Amino acid sequence: MENIRFSALEISIQRKRKPVAFPEGKASEYFGELTFNSSAMKEYLTAESFRQVINSIEKGERIDRKTADQVAAGMKAWALAKGATNYTHWFFPLTGLTAEKHDSFLDPVEGGKAIENFSGNQLSQHEPDASSFPSGGMRSTFEARGYTAWDPTSPAFIIDNTLCIPTLFVSYTGEALDYKTPLLKSLAAIDKAAVDVCRYFDAGVTKVNATLGWEQEYFLVDSALYAARPDLVLTGRTLFGNAAAKDQQLEDHYLGAIPQRVIAFMQELEIEAHRLGIPVKTRHNEVAPNQYECAPVFEEANLSVDHNQLIMHLMENIAKRHDFTVLFHEKPYSGVNGSGKHNNWSLATNTKENLLSPGKTPEKNQRFLTFLVNIMKAVHDHADLIRSIIATPGNDHRLGANEAPPAIISVFLGSHLSAMIEMIEKSNKKIAPASQKGKANLFKNLPRIPEILVDETDRNRTSPFAFTGNKFEFRAVGSSQTCAPAMIVLNLILASQLQKFKEEVDEHIRNKVRKEDAIFNVLRKYIQESKNILFEGNNYSKEWVEEAAKRKLSNFTSTPKAVKAMVSRKTIKLFEENKILTGRELKARHEIHLEDYTKKLQIESRVLGDLATNHIIPGAIKYLNILCECVQRLSEVLDRRTFSKVSANQVETITEISEHIAKVKSMVSEMLEARKAANKIGNSEDKAFAYCEKVLPWFDKIRYHTNKLELLIDDEIWTLPKYRELLFVR
Ligand code: ADP
Ligand code: MG
């Protein structure tokens, strides 16, 4: 029987770069051609229905039945002209993945004929059988109806001849069963709250959009090698494997020349993304071998979240055409960097300004500081909630592992802004009533903020939440996660914070304090209350962990601990007051999160046990037999003195291998017992804790011994592709 690892290696070594079919024309000419964007709408809709759709996108106005019918007719005509045969509502259930159920446009009519049909009703609402999606107990199977409802703010697009319509997904009783519903609500909340505050500075602001620019990190691995690693196939990460002699220590991969096979994949990905209107802009090698990144130009947050989901789907499909498999797992390999998804987040006004861009005028300067300090305060007050939404089993391996921000949430501002914040904090000027001439405008004491604040030298790449010149970069999101939870939470906490800010400032103004001074005063108070969230040093260091503990900042090192904040009283109040999710919906999400955690660990533990037992131990025994036979033969041909001199080495190896085998065997059964005990627990939180504390610790212990075996056993007998192959063959 052949060694599966060698067959896989042979296939992968012989792979060549696949030719890329470039479309005719420049990218700008085919950009967005597969989306029902506003130019397509203009062409296919009546002026009146076009206006209604635009109003719905910009002002959140409802689209009436008649218009929905007209939009459906236009969309159908457009889709058929592009060769589409089917349509689907594309939605985002709480699995964190996307879901779709395709229907054909075709409807039979009299005379054995058929027509293409698509009504306003079919566009606006659909009822997929939803019983198999997680609902956290909100829906029993007998009332499993779930509805999808059209989201006109994210344009429909065509993939594989199927018209995909981005939609919300809610239960029969109206509860949100997806990420899009609360996301859209949080975007409406931040719009209103930010506009209200902007009006202190500029009456022309009537609309504020949250913006998101994500950076998607991922690994590529040759598909043949991938297929020979059941742990990668079933869990997305390697549960075994000794570090390669060379990995990232030479720092020769980051921003290095992109390998030929990989560039072919990237080119095809970009073409497809551009045709779908995803403004992909940047591609480069990442830190670890075979790790890469892709990033677009930022967009309105809802669209950007959809585009990230869509591109992950494209990446998986297109990689297959190039015989690669994409790994989105946060930590597919131990010992080298894992993958994250930086969420660059800011706020843009209808007046085409970025609220996190330091301004040129005193008013803009004040507005910038207002938003900056409110964000700082919001993150300070809701740090635990922010931590909770990035808690996944994959991210648990990454956060705090000296390659990604730690589990402690802090804010980085850079030296210039930090100094400014300190000046405001220390300024002890009293606020004077507006009637007292000459005493006003505390802002005057502050130096102007230079336009370009932060250059590369002032970038802290270790902070989970860093100001980077004109946006915040939330760096702790995991690479496999959707951006939606991060966006929901950031928008919501800031919306709620801005509402409080406005109340306080208005209260001062009612008490005859000049507006500028009222704002200054409230900001100063916020800085005093929240300054312990600021940290400019190395977030990866041990000193920071100690310092953070002194500051009483939370440091939740595992998912079960971190997700408690998803259902704390404070969180429920925040979500309910802003009508984003009810306590019941939050509890359901918490439940789903814990179940997901437990199931993933359960799968990993099973795969680990199976592979240790039927891949690794049998290989080890095979080699053990060879060694024993060798010793036996030697004893036959050599005299006793020579034999005992030369066989010592082999005997030592035999002992070592036997000991490791015995350890692996006994540990696998102990892990199994721990799993059995955990499985008996009914309460999902207790069960997740049992998996975290009683089952998971066995993984590394077992791995220690299997890694030793990998080093001892004849390379030709070892059946699992090794790190040096997974990470370097391309
Ligand atoms: P890096 O963090 O790798 O140095 P860049 O500075 O090039 O990256 O920007 C990273 C991302 O930030 C890009 O996806 C970009 O679109 C996004 N970005 C830039 N400005 C904004 C903004 N105003 N709002 C949201 N995202 C933004
Ligand atoms: Mg970045």
C-alpha cells in the first residue's frame, strides 16, 4: 500500500500555474457588471420606481407593493439578459455562514409552455424551510417558518447564473434569526445619533454612514496535501504537526514576491470580485509561509459586510480551480502566525466628510475630538461586550499568542493625540456662563490638530483597537468570522454613547453655558472617566497583562468566560433601549455561541483521538517493528560485546517510541472520559466550560507526544503531510 502522503506530495509538486482568462477591456469597464447597481436600475426601472429605491436606500423609506413589482420586473429583465436562470434570497443565519435556496424563474403555463416569472412578492419575501438553522431555542420545529425579506440597500448580484438577492432572515414571530437585521438597526441608530451630534458643528449634515474596510487574511494549501490531512478537512486546523525547521523566522514571506500559482489565483479572484462590484485593491504575502491578505477600498458598512461574505465564498471556489484550499481558520498551524480580519471603521457624512479625519477649521477640530473621545468612552464602558463578540474557539488560539492583540481590550491613539487628550483632561479651566464675555471657548487653548496625524512611525500594530489617522482599526476579529457582530456592536455602543453625550451637553446649554464650553466640559469628564482604556505600549508584552490587571481591565482568556458579557444586564439594557435585539434574542444568540463552541471542540477532540489511534500509532508501531527486527538480527550476527555496544542506540529509540505510544494511548482514553463526562452536562454554559477546562487541555498534551513521534519515525512511514510540506509547497 502506498503512503498517502507521498502520493499527495507527488501530485502537488507537479502542479503548474493555471492560465487566467482575462475579460476584455479594463477592470473599470467590467466593474460591477454582475450587480443590479444604480446604473443598471436606472436602465431597467421607471424613473418613479428608481426614485423610490434610492429613497429607501438613503432615507430608509418603505417600498410599496407596486414599486416592488416594478423592481422585480426590472431585475428579472436585467438578470435574464445576463443569462441568469434561477434566483435565490441570500441570507446570513446564525451559523455565521451564508445560506441560499435557489428557485428557477421558470413557471409552466397552458399548452405545455413555460414563462420566466418573478413578482414583487417573490422579490420582497420568501419562506425557506428554516428548521435546521440555529435559533437558540426561539423556534421549535413545528413552527419552523422563517422569512427572508429583501434588503434594498445591498444590490442583487449574479453568481453561477443565479440572481442572488441579499435579505434579512426573521422568524414567524418576528425575531431576528440572522446578523443583517440587527446590523441594519445598528446602522440606523448610529446614523441618527451621529447626525444629532454633528449638528452642533454643521447644520448641513443630514446623514451619517458607518464605513468599513476589512482586511482578510488567509492561508492557501495545496488541495492534495489538504485532502491527506483529515484534521484540516474536518476542523480547519492541524491538530498534529511538528514545526518545520524553517517557518517564519527569516521574515522572508511578508510582502515577499507572490508565488506564481498564487498570483494566478489572486488575479482570477480579483476579476470575479470586480465583476461583482467588490472594490478589491490590495493583495500581499502575510507573515507566515503560505499566508496572504486581500483588502478592498472601504464602503458603507452593510455593503462591506456583504462583500466580505461574498469574497470568502469566491475565494473558496476560485482556489479550487487552482488546486488550492483556502484556510480561514484563525490558527491553522501552531508555531506560526494565525489569521485575523482587521475591521477598519469610521463614519462618513452626506457632506462627504470623514468624522474621524482631523479637521482644518476649529469647528472640524472640535467635531473630530468629540467623536474620538466618545468612541474612547464607548469602548471603555463596553470593553467586555467587544471582547465577547470576537470569542470563538479559533480566535482563542490567536488572541494573546504574541501575534495578535491580547484578550484585553484597549485603545491606541498615537503620541500626538494622546498628548492632546491629556491636555484636555488636565485643563482645569472653569466653564463660564455664556453671558461672561471673553471667558469662553476652552477649545482655544488647544493646539490645532495637524491634518495628517499618524504616519507609519506612529503605528502600533499590537493594539486591538488602534486609531490609524482617519479611522479606527479593530484588529482582534477572527479571519473566519463575519464582520457583522463587530459592526453591530461598534455602531451600537457609539450610538448609545452619543445620545448620552448630547443629553449632557444640552443640559449645560440649557443652563446657559456656551455650546463649545459645554462640549469641552463633557469631553473632559469622559476622558477622566475612561482614560484607563488608553494604552500606547506593546500590547503583546507580559508587562501590559500585569498593568491591565492593576487597571482592573478585563482579560477573558477563553470563549466561555468571554461570552458571558453577551447577556449581561448592561448589554441587554443597551440592546433593548436601542431596539436592536431583545433580551430573549440575545440569550438565544449566547446559547448558539456556546453550543457552537462545544460542538467544535467535540469534533476536534474526536478527530484527534481517531487520528492518534489509526494514523499515528499504527505508523509508530510499524517503525517499532522494523527496529525490533533489526536488533534481533544484529544479535544473531554480532558477538555479544559488539552487539551490546552498537544496539544501545536502537534500543533507546525503541524505548522512547514505546513510551510515547503508551502516553498517547492513555491520554486519548483520558480525553475520551473527560468528553463523556462533559457530554452528560445539560446546561450549555457548564458544558462549554467543561470542554474548555477538562477536554481541551488534553489536545496539547497529546500533541507533545505525537510531535515527538513524528521526529523519531522513518519519514517514509509517516502518513500525514508535514508542516514543511503544507506550508511550503505551492
Ligand atoms: P494597513 O492597516 O494594512 O496599513 P491601510 O492603511 O492601507 O492598511 O488601510 C486598510 C484598510 O482601511 C483598507 O481596507 C481601507 O479601505 C480602509 N479604510 C481607509 N479609510 C477608511 C475609512 N474612512 N473607513 C473605513 N475604512 C477605511
Ligand atoms: Mg491593517
